[in-house]
Amino acid sequence: MNDGLPAREAALTLIDAALSRRGGLDEAASANGFRFLEPRERAFARALAMAVLRHLGPIDRALAARLQKAPPDRVMHLLRLGAAQAFHLEVPAFAAVATSVELAGANKTSRPFKGLVNAVLRGLLRDAPPSNDPTLLAPPWLYSRWVAAFGEATAREIAGQIALEPATDLSLKPDADSAALAQALEGEILPGGSLRLRRKGDVAAWPSFEDGTWWVQDAAAAIPARLLDVKAGEAVLDLCAAPGGKTLQLAAAGADVVALDRSAARLKRLEENLVRTGLTAEVVAADGAAWDDERTFDAILLDAPCSATGTFRRHPDVLWAARPGDVASLAGVQARILDSAADRLKPGGRLVYCVCSLEPEEGEAQVEAFLARRPDMALDPIAPGEGGAPEASLTPRGTLRLLPHQLDGGQDGFFAARFRKA
């Protein structure tokens, strides 16, 4: 293949994986065929795939106007890739078309469609760019849910974040010199203590990575562990712990942490980060709802399995992999793990429940149902600004509804509530 074609071929694989199943993009990005690319090609392939996924709605709408019927998946992905390069990555139009046509000819499925790829892309590039209307950036069914939950204006603000490339946020050890790190990494310190960077490149090559002084963690994702306010020596359970950012926060505060997750493979990354940061935790691979252990804990953090619709800034594929039925089925899983967490809590203990979801069934409704069936648990209202949360995220009930647009530069969408056991 010519220069740039291996990366584009890899991008097609990532796009196909992202749109065919949940978590597909990350799985494909760790596969041998992707990892064996040169670092520069690997970065370009991921940038191409992410550009397609961030702008998929408007691109597909523009393509639909030029297609009488949907072509095979590979051909559709080629058209998406060509459009994304030309409109969103500043690739010259002739290169976007030529590479897409060449890739079509390199595969027996797409070879008969070389002429179609050429004609559709050339026609598309003669037109005005695809609409940047934020209402087109999310799947229609999901955008409608956001309108119903938050109102039209807020839904537009949320959807507008889909097209934006996020910064990288870091969590720091409590004894770290945050001002010195901010200067060395050219970042800014956010409320709550997270460090936000616009730096690009290999994270492992950044200052103080090898020292284990910090770890990558979205600013919103760092808030729930702060709400738990653990003390040195407390027995703390991190349920559904992988990949481990919150475990590191709890361990860095001096707690005796049990980090539990049902995925042994995902726990390997957690264990690697514990080694790098010099922190300790007991790591357990088990189902949080059925873990056979009699211990009780002073504090429990439950970042429950969810639809993950709040993570679209870094994982836009979740929007297109999600299905309407996912929310209801996951709400049942969340309720079972919540009850298990409450049973493992000492009298007077604290429980923080959170989900990286924008869906009320997984947040507000989950809290009300939990309180109705668990008279031994009471809501512990969160104070304004606590944990570094934007004040706009505080609900009248004393829970947090963190929306992507509430922080300058964006944040993941999260819901968090804190309880105490009678």
C-alpha cells in the first residue's frame, strides 16, 4: 500500500468494530494488526476513526442524500472516512477521494463500488460541508431522551460536545506539587485538584509518569471518590473498580482498599497502575452482586455498570453502539449491586453510587427506588462545590448530575449520590 493507506485501512477496522458492538473500538485498537503499526500511523488511524465517529450523524445525513440505497458496510465506512478527512481533518480533497478509491479497489467486497465511492465523494465535496447542527450529532432516539430529561436548550449543549476533542485530565497524589506539575506539563489546575492538559503524544513519556505521581482520569470521574472523603486506615470497598482510577484515589488517601471487578482482564491494568504509582490495594476478581465475603466496610464506592452515554467525549462509539433497551436492563443490574453494597456497609458507613450515564433511569430514578426499598439507608446531601463539582451540577435533592458542558473545556457526564447507613 502507498503512504498513509495502512493507517486508513486500520481506521476502517476501528470504525467497523465501533459500530458493530459495544467496546469494539478499544478491543480493535489493542489487536495485533493495529498495535503493529508504526506509532505515527497508529495515532493517525485513531484520529481518522474518531473524526468519523464524532461527526457520524451529519456525515451520514449528507451521504444519504447521494445514495439511492445503502451500500455494503465497508463501502459506507470508506465514504464516511473520505468525508471526515476532507471536512474535519484538513486532508486535501483530492487525497481524501484518491485514497478512498484506492482502498475500495484493494478489497473484493468494495472493488465493484470504486466508481460509486469516487462519484459520491466528489459530489459531496462540491457541496457545502455537512451541517454542524448539534441536534444531528447524536442518534435521534438518544437526543430525544436528552430533550425529555433536560430540555431542548440543554440537550443542544450536551450534543454540541460530541464534535469536540477533549483535553487530558490527570489526578495527582495528595502530596504532589500541583503547581510545579502544572508548569512542567503546561496544564491548568481545576476545582477539586485535577490537572487539565492540551498536551498530545505518548502519555508514558510525559514528566513524572514513571514516578507514579499522577494518572489519567477525567475531571468528572475523579469527583465521586472525593465525595466519599475516606480517612487513613478506613476499610474501603471499590466495587466495579477497573480500570482503577478511583481505586488509586482511595489508596492514595491512605485507606485499606479492596478493589473488586468481575473482569480479571481489566483488573490487570489496575494492578499495573498500582505498581507504577507505588500504591497498594487488595485486588479481587468477582461479581459485585454475588461476592462471597463476610467483611463489612467503613465506606464503599460503587461506579456501577451503565450505558456509559456520558463518556462520548472520549468514546463517541458508545452513542452508536447503545440501544434503547440497554438502559432498562442495566438498571436492573445496578439495583442488585446497590443492594449488595448496602449489605456490606458498617452501621454509619458511607456509600457513594455513581454512573457515567446521562440517563435518569440509571441515576435519579435508581436513587429513589433504592431509598424506597432500603429504609436502613438515607441520602447524605452533597454540598455546593463539594469534590470540585460545578455548582450547576447540584440537584435540589443533593445529588450530582454532571453534564458535559458544565465545565469549561468539557467533562464526562456523570451522576453521583451519597448515602449513609443507619
